Amino acid sequence: MKRILFFLGAIMLASVTLLTSCTEDDPVDLPPTISFLTADTLISANSTVYVNATFYVGINAVANTTSGSKIQSLRVVRISNNQVIGDQTFPYDDDNLSVVISFVALPETGTENIEFTVTDKDGQSAKKNLQITTQVVSGGEIDSWQQKILGSWSNTTIGSSFGSSNGNVYKLNEAFANQALIDFIYWWGETTDATIGAPNDGNAALVFNTGDYKLNNWTIKNATKFKTTTVNSAAFDAMTDAGDIIDIATGADQTRIGELSLDQVIAFVTVSGKHGLIRVKNIVINSNGSITIDVKVQK
């Protein structure tokens, strides 16, 4: 799958073709078809997201079976307050097109329309639209994940990757298959000891750097941000509303936190804009060791 940069995001793609016809004597050009890919990690209908959150849209274009005209371009346009805030066209010469696009939401509350248009070499086009509404993060319910054990990079029995949306721990091959769900990874560093970092962290890529599933082979590396806090263990236990967590986690700007210690509480913000806290419950030292954590995060 080919990868290209896009305004406020990035595009990973494949390909598609278009065909046209009407009668044997007088053929008429017909357009391709276009639809949204559906998956838990993709937006495929009008949706609401948090300001500055990262979200993903999948596009599938299928050639018209009559014309045989290949796809020439994909155009993506973002419109907010009746103004175009992004417009980019990507050239193709393909029979099939499969695209996953990463967007960064508006930096303030509002609504935007995103238009996706595929055009073939006969000039025939097909279009799909999405309406995305942005809202400010507020209080509400939280998810609590307790006694989650993450292994360090050379631990062969326990996974190192964690998804805060479902509380699952993933081994590296499983994480590779669920990249959009991975919010942070644990490792024991040579100079940083017990360390939790984002999939896009440079040091994480140096640690998880071998095999088919190494981080440099990932196409989605979530840019989770972290910060240290002064929250103690009792205060962590008492938190039941997301509003409290939001206040603490706001301003997170680090890609990793090292030298973690027992009962330490660090904060994080995911690329989807969810705020959370991590409490360290136990550490087994060295590269084949592990860390046990409790996590509280916005639903």
C-alpha cells in the first residue's frame, strides 16, 4: 500500500479502474462507484469528534465494468464555514483504488464537510461526502482497566502494546494487525529503565526494531502524548469522572516517560482526544521483565 502526505493528515492507498458503455453502436461513458470502508477504527458516516483529534476515513472505488477507463485522480476537499480549508488532488493510472486517510480535526468547535471525488480518464466522476462535527472534550464516564501486565521488548510471553479503548494487551504481531488501537508501548530502556511511550516515539522504534512487525514497518503510529503528574494513589482511586482526568492530562506533550516508579501516576492524551491516567503497580526489571498498571480513561 502506497503512502502519501495530505493536508492535516496522511494518505495510504492502493488503486481502481472505471469503465463505460451504453449500446454496441453508440457507447456511453459511465462513472465509477465510490464507497466508504467500514471498520471499528474508520469513520464511514457523519460523526462527531473532539477538537484536534486524529480520525481515519477509508475510501473504496470500483471501476465501471463497461468503459474500461482507468482512475485518473482522487480529490479530497475540506469545507468549513463555506470556505475551502483544504483541497488536494492526487494523480493515478490504476484499475483499483483503496485508500485510508488520516485527518486532524478542526482546532475549534464547528462542522466541516469533506468531499471525496474519484475521476477516470474519460472525465467521469463519483463523489462521497462526510460531515464531521468537532466538540470540546468534557466530563463524563470513564473506563477503568486494572492489573494490566505489559512485558518489555525481550519478554516472549507477555505483550508490550496497550489499547486504552478496550483495555487489551497485544504482542507485537497482534499490535501490527491492530495499529490504530495501540496507544502506548512498554519497554525497559538501557538508560531510562521502566518506560512507557507512544508508537511514534523515536526511542520506541529503536527498541522494537527487528522482524516483520518492527515499528518502522507500521503505517499507523499513534502520536499519544504523556506528562508526569503529582496525583497520588489514593486520588487515582477516587477518580470517577472524566472531567477530573481531563484537567490533569491537559497539556501532555511528551512522547514517552521513563524511570517510572511504583505508585507513580502519569497522564496521557490519545490521538482521538481521549484523556487518561496510568498508575504503576509493579515493575519487574530488565529487558525481559514487565510492568503492571491500572488505567483510567475517558469513554
